[in-house]
Amino acid sequence: MKWMKFLLPLVILIVGFTAMKSVTALGEGEAEPEELDTRPSVKVAQIKPESYAIQIEGFGELAPLESTRLAAQVSGEVVEWNPALVAGGIIKRGELLFSIEPDAYEAALLQAESSLASAQAALIEEKALAEVAKREADTLARANVTDLYLRKPQILSAQAALKAAQAQLKIAQRDLANCQVVAPYDALIVTRNIGKGDYLSAGTVAATLYNIEVGEVVFPLARFDQAFLPETLAGTNAEISLLNRDNDNTVRHATIIRDTGIYDNATRMTHLVARITDPYGLTTGKIAIKYGAYTKVTFTGRTISDVYRIPQELITKRQLWILDKEDKLIAKNVEVVREVGSEFLVRVDIDNDDRVVMTLPEYPQNGMAVKVISQSDELVAKQP
């Protein structure tokens, strides 16, 4: 087959030419490989220093400013007691608590008034006799006129008797008044120990009262808060709120009154006292905060200036990372002044136009080149 001798070389030539063209076309279609950017991607923001008023919190139990173990000041039979004189009862200042049978004390008052009248009459009589003696003395020799003749001792005695009668009258009036026992202040009744017909001796405790005009919370202050107390503590405005799910919105105005003046030996904490008026809302109509309730006290301490509020996750090993002009990492040492929620208040040597790294690489290093993918003129939203 002579034709095969001519056809085979031709086929080989065609196949080789086609393969060469394919390789050439394939080579022309491939682009030069791009250089991969292996720099970590970061987001940056700019921050500015600010002044920040430190909020201080403490926790303690609300207690009455004063409590009274009310005792009878005179002896006698209980003839009446206020229906509100029961545990949990509320009684206003000056309201009657109970009465003691007054007959004997009314009689004593009448006797005292009678004795006073007699003493007054005796003094008037002695003064009249002294006036007569004085006129008669003008006719007598001076040697015969003595103080006794002029009735001076008798007048002094009558005056003393008058004062004694006046004192007895005051005692009788007081004893009669003490037959009506009234509340010394707006009071919560804690206990009652008497009933109608009971005979009370002077000094017998009849009831225990809590003052509900004013309450106090004594709360410990941690050592890291003590440095931020206001310069003038007494009179500082505060808020007292209930730590109770049923009364989450119960917030009342209070005032920091004093420091107790000692440190706890175990905790090295000092204690402050916050005072609240009308805790039971008797006069203001506000929601009551009952004695024994566990409360939170919040007040404003010192204002610190030139600090930055930084999310805690941006501070690693007391360092904050910024970028230089060539987008390289630089570590700045920071002084953490205070922790506020999820942020730190820090002092750091940076400029207002420095860019703070908001998303750190996994292993940041000084001089590490990074790629900025987002930049903001302000730091992330601050925590409330």
C-alpha cells in the first residue's frame, strides 16, 4: 500500500503542528501569578481623652435611724390602746399609743394646785406683816429693829414654800400628761407588750418602735473605691435602689452622711452611711422600702481627667496597639486607672490622630505589617 507511505508522515506532521499551536495558545492565555498579601487584616479607630465622673456602688441593709423601747413613765392600769399598736402598725408622730388610768394623777394635780395657792397666800401674808413691821420700826430705836422683827426670815421661808409648791405642780402636771403615751415620731410598731387592764409599773416596756421618718444604710466600701471618694463626703447625693426583682424600678434619693471612721480588721474595708427620709412613703406617697431590705447605694465620686475609655479586649499585657504611618503595629504601655463595666479607663501616651487597632491579630508583634480594612473616627460605642 504505497499510499500509506505518503499519508502517515502527513498525519504525523498535522498532529505535531496542532499540538504546538495548542501549547502556544495555552501559554499565551496564562497570566503572570499575582503576589499574595499575607498581612493580617485589622480595623482601626481614633480615640480622644475625656473627663469621667467615677460612679461608686455599695450594698447594705436598710435599718432605722433609731429604735425605741417605749416604757411607761407612771404606774397605773391601761384603760385604752390604739388599734394600730400592733406589730406592723404605722403610727404618726404625736398620735396616742395607750392611756393609763388618770384619776390618781388628776387628784395629785388638784392637791398640787391647792398647795401652790396656800403658798402664794402665805407669802402675801408675810409680805403684808413685813410692811407693818417696817412702819412700826420707824418709831423704835435702831438697836431694837432686827431682821426677825422685819420678818425677813419669814418671807424667805414663804418664798421657798412657794417654789416647792410650784415644783410639785410641775411634777403633777407631768405625771398626768404621761398617762397619755404618744408616739415620739412617725413609727413602725415592732412589738406590743400590753393589753387593756394590765397594770404597769413605771419603767415597764410597753412596745418597741422603729423610726420611719429616717432610715440608714451602712455599707462597706472596697479599697479600690476609696481613692475615688469625693473630697467632701458628707452631703453627697446618692440613690438607693432595691435588689428585688419585684421592685426593680424602686429608686429613692438619699444622702451620704458620714464615714464610720474605722476599718474592718478582716476585710480592711471602711463603711459609709447613707440616709433616706420617709423610707415607708408615709408623707411622700412613694413606694416603701422596708427595713431589712437589701439595697444598692450609688453615688458620684471624683472626676478624673485625661483618660481614655477602652474595651477590655483591646488591652493585652497592659498594652494598647496602634498603627504607625506605614501600617505597622506599635505597642503602647497603658496605666489602668479603673475598670468600668466591659471597659478600662486608662492613661496612655498617644496623639489624637493615632489609629487604635480594634481587631488584633492572633499574635501581635511590634513592627508587624498589617492591612487596614476599616477605619472609624470614633471608638466603638461606649457601654452605659
